[in-house]
Amino acid sequence: MRPPQDSKRGRGLDGRLNMGKIEKGITCSVSGCRSPGERSISRSQLAGSGLAAGGEGRRVYLCHDHYKAWKKSTKKDRDAERARWG
């Protein structure tokens, strides 16, 4: 679990600077979901999974449930890609 944040300075209460968007508390990019994001993937990786992400940018942020659904729906494609590299 992440430590609580002091939102004024972008630092956690432990004094360390929060660098990434996940640490800063970004929400899931999937349309209609307000859960906190746990993982980020590129928008092109999300394209074949059937999940609809709102917004713009190169990266999409997924909550635990949507990341699990993405992994399940793209497992065969990722295995084939991995096998191609040896």
C-alpha cells in the first residue's frame, strides 16, 4: 500500500518525492472506471484487447481488474510475440 500523500508538494508523508503518475494517484483510463491505476501500458498494446480507454496520450493506466482482463485477453498474442524473440 502506498503511503499517504501531501498533495501540495507532490511528496509522500515520508518526505520522498513522488515521481510517477501511479504514485501520484492517477485513476484508471478505461471509460467509466474510477479505480486507482496500478499499471501502465502503451495505448497500442491496449488496442487489441477490447477495452475502451478515454483520453489522449501514449500511455494508458489500468486498475487491478482491468489489467487482469487485459492480460487474459492478450495472453496468446503476448506468448507468440515472446516466442518470436527466441
